[in-house]
Amino acid sequence: MNRTDRKESILVLGAGELGFEVLRHLANHARKHQSARIYVRLRQSTIETTDPIKKQQIEQLRAWGVETVPGDVAATGTDELAALLAPYDTVISCIGFSAGRGTQTKITQAVLQAGVKRYVPWQFGVDYDTIGRGSAQDVFDEQLDVRDLLRAQNRTEWLIVATGMFTSFLFEPAFGVVDLEQSEVHALGSWDNQVTVTTPEDIGRLTTAILFHEPRFQNETVFVAGDTISYGELADELERQLDRPFKREAWSISYLSDALRADPENNLFKYRAVFAAGVGVAWPKETTFNYREGLETIDVPTWIHRHLVE
């Protein structure tokens, strides 16, 4: 594989919950339009896994025509990583915060050093520019470091897809917004506060549509949304579909700030405090790429019906 190929070469870093969906839709587009060759960089141990579920996923990727490339991005130095990324036209990072601090900036530096034509960093989340530096969630500052690196150069095209949080995370028991066992809903900040959410499946589909959109998106943030919903609307929808009352309790900014001060390294407490502030975590669905393009997405009522209604 080299850049003399007529087909664009696209490398996805990671094949977790989001990466797998990005690969699914990229591969589907590539098959239909014969427009690209899709690669995924995975650890050698993942490629050679004997775990039946992971093995099935690897086999599925290959069935889609995705070529696996061995390599541990998190454990590789910047120079070596740049050499590994250099042959590809487009690099999409689906390696999130779990890879450790500094990983996002390292990947970005390697991409720029390699002279990759186009880069989609791991920014599948909130509006970091609006939130700004020094928020309760300190890992967000590295996301702004990545944006500074990209904006300071003009050799590599970049594209950021802002998605809000994964829809499923809104219902994650540990996050604390929805407690199905106790039939409780907790509002972060206030009942009128809103949150934008999108499923990984929709993120994969919309990211692919954005990448191949004409006219081409260049050096900008494109906003998408599966849904934008207030905590009050969320509670109403749960009561309607599950046909039972939910106790409602609003966690104020001061309450969540006190909890974070008492346990300053608690990652979930950091997220709660950021979302309670209500800044940069929601945008009107009517302003998004998918709404303008008439692309339907899985909204919160649909997600509840599919996952929670028996």
C-alpha cells in the first residue's frame, strides 16, 4: 500500500465500541463506492486473540475488507508512530481517554510529523472550545492542546466531529443520572439543563458521511446529535415508557462541587460537575449536520424503547 494508489487509504486507530462502528460504516462506503481502502491498527495480541468474542470481531472486520495492521499506539514513541502513520492519507483516532494522559497529544504530534493529509482526532465528545480550560474535568485540557496543535499548522487538514456523550453513558448506573433499580432520576445542575447524546452506531455513520461529504469539510468542527434532551424531559420519557413513577432529585452545582472536593480524583464526579455547569455540553439538534442532511438518528425515546422496554 502506498500513496500512488488511486483509492484513498484510511487508517483507524483502535476498534473498541466506537472504532468498530466507524470501521463498519467506512468499510460499507468503501465497498459501495470503491473509493477507499480501510485499515485498522490493533495490538498484535488483539489480532491474535483466542477470546471468542474478540476473535469474532476481528473476523468480522476482515469480512468487511478491513485490513489489520499490528501496533500498540499507546506504547509507541512519537517518532516511531509518525513513521507508522506516514503511508496513510487519512488517520482517524478512535483511541479515547482510557489510553492515558498525553496519548491524544502524542498521536496528534505524530500525525503532523508524518505529514498525514487529513486527521480526525479523538474529539468525539463535547464542545471543548466553549467549555474552555480549567474545567472540573481536567482531561479536557488535553483536548484543547490537540486543537491548538492542529490550528497552529496548515500542512495537515483536520476534522473534528462533536457528538456529545455516548447515549448509553446517560443511563450508566455509575454516572448516577438514571437509577433504574431505585426508579430515580438525578438532574445535573437543574431539570432544564440539557445534554447532547449520540450512539456509537450513529457516530460511525455520520463520521463517514462527513468524511466523504461534498463540498469537503476542512479544518473545522462539525456538530452532530442523536438527541438533545433536558433532564426533566428524560425523566418524563422514562415514566411514560416504563409506566412507573420516578423519584426526581436535582444535584446542584454546589452539591456536586462539594462531592468533587471531597474526592478530587473521582473521574465520574468530574464529569458530573462539567455537565451540571451546562456549558458546551449541548447544542440544538436543528443546527447539526445530520439534521441539515436529513439523516435520522437514534434519539433518547428510541434508545429507551430498544434497551429498557421489555
